Amino acid sequence: MPARWAASVRQTGEGHRVTNLELFFDLVFVFAFTQVNTLVAADGSGRGAVRGVLLLAILWWAWCSYAWLGNQAKADEGLLRGAMFVAMVAVFAASMAIPEAWDDRPGGLNGPMVLAVAIVVVRSLHLVVYAAAAGSDAGLRRQLVRSAAPMIVMAVLLIVGALAHGGARTLLWLAALAVDYSGVYLVGASGWRMPAPSHFAERHGLIVLVALGESIVSVGVGAERAPVSWPILLIMVLGLAVNVVLWWAYFDVVALVAEQALHARTGVERVWLARASYTFLHFPLVVGILTTALALKLTVEEVTEPGHRLTEVPATLPALGLALGPALYLVALSAIRWRNIGRPNLGRLVAAALLLALVPALLYLPVLGAIGLTAIVLIGLITYEAVHNRAVRDAVRHRDDRPQMATEIG
């Protein structure tokens, strides 16, 4: 690598925040998330759901790789700026290929291979640029060399999987994912660095916002075929209410507590916490949001079908999604709290269990009733927390001189 490229890297520090380029980078993931939900909706079965989660996991690891890179060096400077643009192109290409991930369309490039090669480009570029960002840090360079081994195995399995068909492709890509995720633990964490905890927390908060944005857009897109009417407006309000509660449940306190917990650690302990609380536990958080988005979109689309009556019950997939999406989100939030301060959030676990227990009702209620019941459970949870934890919540949000209060809720 030319010396002038390495010299263009600008290291971060404790006060580093998210750059505009990183926000721009996330926009391609908006499209990717939309493509995955479209794929799952078109399949409409459990098989489609497994494929969707598999693709989201592959995309998530690519996104996380650049979140760690941007924490080490400024993403909008020198070599990293160019790498981010190249990675955006590759992610966009992978997103274009998602609808053909298992059913290649005739007359063009091989869709599965385009997806696999694009992801390999994103991940390989990340390691090369990270080596430049490491500068004179020999420990970080050794960590990158160790991390290259599982990444290479993952890349081979992705390419071979693209050459396979049907279930074999799914199994090979699942194996690639297993190697990728387990490799993080097998190679250890002693060489990784986390110089800017606020940047890392903010970075993950923004990808949660991206997912919530996709959910809101899904509700609007689902209703675009129908003329504006009172029932449609009510459904839109209920869908928006669900998304507002999901936002509140994370950003009101959890995001603040998680950032404080990251600041409170140093060295390898901070790396361990960042890896667990953010890299791993934020993934089910995003999956929960996108599952909710898919359920809302399909429900609204169904309502706007010609001849549909509001007394009809929703199809099985959206009805299940209305329970499973928010439930997974709440469980993930509780797990994040458990990892950060050593205790789960029992109220949110109870709410998640209640949503799952209501699945039979959601399968038989009419559309307005199904969305309304989901919204009532979520609004009830947030209302209870706002009243019950009012004093401690206020301390976490407004009193910087008492960060220890963050250990009480979140």
C-alpha cells in the first residue's frame, strides 16, 4: 500500500463522533433492508423468513465491520473516504441481487454470485483499509491477521454457496455465517481497540433509526394504492404509534445507559462490552424492527386490496409478525440491559411474553383490532415505565453528575 495512502489516515480519539459520510453510507442499507423484506414477503413462508434473517445477518456483519473501522480512524478522511464509497457501491450491488439470491432470473448476471462477490469485496476491503488505519499499533495488526482466517473461510463458503442451489445454498451460507460469527470469539479480542465509545454508541443508534425509518416508510408504501379514508388514517396512526414506542423503548434510556456503560470500561473490557452489547445484541434489535415493518406493510397492503373489508382477519404472516417483531425487540433490549448492568428488564420480558401469548387472538382479530392490540400492549408498557421509573429516568436523562443512576433502569 503506498505510503501516502497510509499517511492520509486520521486516527480518532475519545471525543470522536459519527461523520456525515457514515450517515451517507447507511443509506444503502435502507435499500438493502427493503430488498430483504420484499424477498420475505414474496415467499410468505417460514423458509422465506429463514432466508431473510440469513441475508440480514450477512449484511449486518458487513455494516458492523465499518462501524469498528470508523471508530479507529475518521471515515471521511483520505483513504477511508475512498474505501467507504467503494463499499457503498458493493453493498448496493449486493442489495440489487437480493431478490435473486435463491431464484436467479434469466438474461442477466448470476444473482447469487453477484451478491456473494459483492459481500466478499466489502469485507476484504475492510481488512485492507483497517491495516492502514492500525498505523504503528502492532497488536491491532496481529488481530487483523488472525481475523483474516475466518473471513477467508467465510468468503469461500459464500462463493461455493452461490454455485449451489436451493437448500444446499442456504446451508452453505449458514455455515459461512457460523464461521464469521464464531470466528470473532475464536481469534480473541485482546488486539482490538475502542478509542471512541460515544462514536460507537451513536453509530449503532443511527442504524436503529435507519431500521425504524424503513418501518415507517413501509406503512406509507403499503397504503399508497388506496384513497385516503378514515379507516386508512386510523391504521396509519396505529402503525406509527407502534414505531414511536419502539423508538422510545430504545432511545429514551437504553441508548444512554449503554453509552455510559461503554465509557465506564477501558481496554479489552470495553472491547468485550462493545462486541456483546452492540455488535451481537443490536442485531436482534434490528431484526425485530424489520419484522414489525414487514408485518405492518403486509397488513396495510391487504387492507387496500380491492374488495377487502376491515372485518376480515389479516393473513398468517403479518399477524405473526405483529407479535414476533416487537417481542424480539423487547427481549433484545432486556438482553442489552443484562449485559450492561447485570440485570434483565423483567417488565419488557413480561410484555414480550404477553405479545406471544396473544398470537391466537392476532390470528383471528380483524386488521384494526390486530394492530390496535399490539399498539395497546406496547403503549401500556412504556406508560408503566414512564410512571414507575420517573425519578430514575429523569436522573439518567438530565443529570450528568450522577451516571451511576443509569444502573437502575434501561
